[in-house]
Amino acid sequence: MNHAAPLAPNERILTLDVVRGFALLGIFIMNMPYFGQSFFSEADGSHLWPDATNRAAETLRDMFFSGKFNSMFSLLFGIGFTIQLGRLQEHDPDHALAIYVRRLLILLAVGLAHAILVWNGDVLHVYAVLGLLLLFLRNVSDRTVCAIIAVAIAFPVLANLARLWLFSGDDIKQAVALAQQFEAADNQALGHGTFLDAARATARSFYFFYTDPMLLVGSLNFYAQMVTTMLLGLLVGRHRLVARLDELMPRIRRLQWQALAVGLACAVVYGVGGQYVKPFEASLLKMIVGLAYVACRLGLMIFYVLTIVRAAQSPTWRPRLAPMAAAGRMPLTNYLLQTLLATSIFYGWGLGYWLQIGPAGELLLAIALFFAIQMPLSVLWFKRFDYGPLEYLWRTLTYGRRPARAVAAISPSA
């Protein structure tokens, strides 16, 4: 019997690594504001950076980046789930589920440690939890998967109705006041405190996200949006669409521009309407803005993915995208490296630039750090090693032995 083993570098799919690299860049851009200010900032609808340049940068960032790239990552997670589990079942059917569950539990442990001790914007624990959900849904029909996706897309409306039903105006005022208390505590602990001060504040906030009734609605909404694209990835992987890219290219081109049209139209509604919505309020406008956000999130994410896919199939563009693929080959390492870089710049135990860089500067900083540090380091790393450092550790813990040394290069196909 063949024993299950990690995917070798020569078995990787270049296109997925390229998409994953772009997802890392977009995630860094969207996460950067929450490294330099509290998650509870602007709870009353005010703006920390009211000048025209920063307001414009913030609006454009939210319209074209917000939710698009963590959705891209969850799409890839769903695709990867079908590939990894299928390969495990082929090589070691008796232990496939146990190995994959162990893989997810390791990811969950890393994500929780990251979220509780370092930065509570962590998404790894969310992917791990939803990965366990995928295991239960792996054999359901396409119709059932599509029905769950439809419910997840409608969740913002359901969440808004729940707020109207569950919370009064006084509840909202209390929530805003409590958020402002957390903001003041974060400004002190994260902006001026020691590493231990920051860790205590991070743990306290993370606990609050999952225990406060009003914030829990928002957390569940985030899970719903991740479910949407993760299940889309499940369908893509189930029907082996990645292996059929050449055959599907005419449809891909049509869908690419259709997705752009939907995404742009809804991004405008979200960008304009979002200026008049406060975080804790429940209203008809918030329902409209919420649905516009979900639609632009999906539309633009699909457009970005298909644009990257087309470029990755081009003999001209494929070599140019190789450095981005290198970044995408070590997503866990690069994701956590982003936290290390950003917290070292913004937190009090680092350079202490907390609340000193606005949205425009944050946008430039994220791009600069990615292209000046993360991408070159990834390229250099893979000149000597087959796996990213944390990916190597993850695989070793998952399979109980070290991955074998690869002897072939990555296939450029697909």
C-alpha cells in the first residue's frame, strides 16, 4: 500500500500558487489598517483620517480590496481541500480523514495562538473551523451546496433583521460606548505597551468578539461570507475545473467581464452607501449596503481570479508571475510574516507608529513590504528549499515524518 505523503513541489499547480500570491498581497493591504489602529476605532461612525486623500484611499481600498482577497484565499482553500483529500484517499484510504483532521487541528492551533497572543484579526482559525465543516459536506449534492451558498449570501439581511429584533437603541449606545472603552485600552496597550501588554489586550478583544451578542452577529456574518467562497472552491475542485482551463477559456473570458460589471456596479453602491452606515446600526440602508458588499466581494473576486488565471496561462506572462507564485507557495509563512512585519512597525514594543499612518500611507506600506521583502525572500528561499519553513513544519506534524526531498521542478501547466 502507498502511504500518504505531502504534495511534492513537482506536483504543485502553478496557477493556484500565483492566485495565492496575489491573495496574500490583497490580504496584507486590507489588514494593514488594523495593525495600526484598534478594531474598535470609528465605532460611532467618525473617521480617524478625515482629510480628502486618506478618505479617498480608504473608500477605494474598501471598494476594490475589502473581502475580495480573503474570499480568494477561502476559494483556494476549498479547491485545495478537494485536491488534498482526494490524494489522501487515493494513497491511504484508511487514514485519509484522520490525517486531514490532524492537518486542520494544527492549523486551528496556530490560528488561535496567532489570534489570542499576537493579532486578533487572524483568519487561520476560521479556515480551520470551516475546513471541518467541509468534511461533513464533501459528499452532499451540488444542489445542496448551492442552497447553502444562497443562504450565506443572504446572511447580511438576516443579520440586520436579527439586530432590529434583538437590540434596542439603548443597546446600540451601550455597544458604542463599550467599543470606545476597548479602543482606549488598545491605544494604550498596543500603541504604547510592552509585548505582554499587547498580548493581554489581544486576548481580551478576541474573547469579546465571540462572546458579545452584537459583535457575534458580525463574526457569524464573516463566517457566512467565507463559507460562500469556500463552497465555490469545493464545486470548482469537485468538477476538476482547474485541470480543464484550456477547454473552459472561452467561458472564462465571458465570465471575467460579466463579473467585473456586477462587481463594479455593486462596489459603487457599497462605497457610496457605506459612507452613511454606522457599524452597530440596523436599517434598510444597511441591508442594501450589506448585499452590495457581498455582491461586489464575489464579483470582483471572481474577476481578479479569472484575470490572474488567464495571465498564468500565457507563455508571455507565466515567467513574469513566477515570483508571485513563490510567495504563494509559502502562504502560512508569509501570512504570519505579515503580522510580524506590521506589528513591529506599529506596536509600542516595536517602532511605535500606532495611529501615525493613515489609509494612503498604509496602502503604500503594504505594497512596499510585500514586493521589497516578502516576494524576494520567497524567491530566495525556494532556490535552496522545497517548502516554506512553517509549511515544512506543518507537513511534518501532519504526516508524522519529514517530507521527502523533491527532485523535479514545478510543472508550469494549469
